[in-house]
Amino acid sequence: MSKRIRDKGRAQRTAGLELRAKLLYHFCRLQLPTVAFLPERFEKHLQRTFALSEVKSPGVLWEDYLDNLYSIDWFIACACLEGQTAAWDYLFAARAGRSDCLLVDALRARAVRLYPRDEERQESAVTEFWSHLLVAETPGSLPTLNRYDGQRPLVPWLIRVFQNWHVSQLRHRAIVQPLPEDDLALPLPADSEGRWHEAFRLAAREFLEDLNENELLILGLRLRYRLSQREVASVLGVHEGTISRQTTHLRDRCLEFVSQRLTEQGWTGEDLSAFVLSEMGSLLMDEPRLSADQLAAMLAARGKILQISH
């Protein structure tokens, strides 16, 4: 009698889990109607990611796994693995944390802090990361997206993976400290001149507030999208020499304005190069008026669309 009761209970539990999986599939399809793959593949991904979760949390139950599943994030990640273009579009448009910036911009902001004097390495760090989402870095290892188990939000998890890999690499050379878990940039090192870092940032933000739309576009296209002067000139429909002169003028105005503000507060340093190198990149990436959405809106008002390859 007790065996029949146990078998019946086990069958009911199995049926309940199967029903939850079906409901989960249809819920994800309703939330993301442009993303689709077969229910059979959906179930295989559930089994695969549950196995990943079991490795991290031995003894975890199916019910607990499903209860803690970030279903939409998990669905997007699995659909990316299935080669769904719409899923990649969702991922590229995903927002990161409290700053509400795009994932790709959050990664670039971290790269700026990790490699403050190496623009080429900043760019390659982000490019390499995208390539490792589907292709393992070393033989026998799992690609990044294959390691996501759905038990935490996808975008912060991706940023942490990016952070941890590069910090691990840099630690071998003993030149950086770990990045904080939730923020998008390394904290400034403590030093006796700490207040000047903040004073520099405040003055630079004040300068940015007075820039006109054309100047914002030049900064955004050059720094956020890494376009060359020639490419910026092509996008804005002007001569390359015009962009060169405007960029130089913008730089000189900025340094003069910030220098004046700091001097008024008692600054006696000879130049601002250290602050420019350590602060300006992340400050510009965090500027709301230089966000991807704002730049797109300014270009759209001019009848232009910027095609960015990921």
C-alpha cells in the first residue's frame, strides 16, 4: 500500500514538474514572441542548466531550481545558443544595473578602467568577450553562455564573467585590484589627492552640460563607438579636417575650463594628464547625453542611422 502511495506521489510530482515546464515555455514565448525554438530543445536546455546548477549546489531540487529561475534571461541565453537573431537583439539591447546603460557600454566602461592607457586593448577586450559567448576560450572548456544556469540575472552575470576573467589575467602581472560586484567601474585608489579626483569629475560634468548637439555627437561617435575622424566626418556629412579642428578645439576648451575650476579651488598641479587618463573615459561613458539612445535620437533628427556591428 505504501509503495503504491509513494509511486502515485512520485508520478504526481513528475506530472506537476512537466506541467510547470510547459507553462514556463509558453510564458517565455508570450513575453518574447519574436524568439522561438522547439519545445523539445527548450526541455533539453532546462535539463542542461539544471545539471549546471546541481554542480554548484549539490542536492538542489527541481522545484527550487524552477522557483529561482530568471526565466526571461534564461530563455534569451538559450535562444542565443540556438542561433536566434531576435534573442541576440534582445541581449545587445539589454540594460546594465543602476546606470541603465547598454550591456556593451557597461563592458566598455569596465575595459576603460582595466586598461586606462591602452585604447586598443580596451576595444579588443570587449570584442574577445563577445566571441567567447559561443566559442570556448580553451579546448575542453565551455563557452560563456553555456555556463549560465539561469539562477541569477543574465546581464550582471555577464559583466562579472568579463570582469573576473580580465582581473585574473591582470593579477598575473600584479597591476590591478578586483572590481566591485555591483558597480561599473573600479573605485579610485585612496590617496592624499582624492578630493581632486572628485573636483575634476564635477568640473568635467559642468563642462559637458554646456556642449551643443554637434559637439556631443563628435564625442559620442569618437569615444563610445570608436569611430575614426574620417568615419565621423562621413556620418555627419562634413570634411574630415572639420572634425579634426572641432575635436582639437573641444579638447582645449575642456582642459582650460576644468583647469580654471580646479585653480579656483586651490589646485597647484602642473597639468591634468593623470586625471584625464584615469577619469575622463569612464566619465564620458557614464554621461546620460552620450548614451546610445541619446546619440541615436540626435542622429535620427538629422535623418541618419548609425550601423554598429557587434
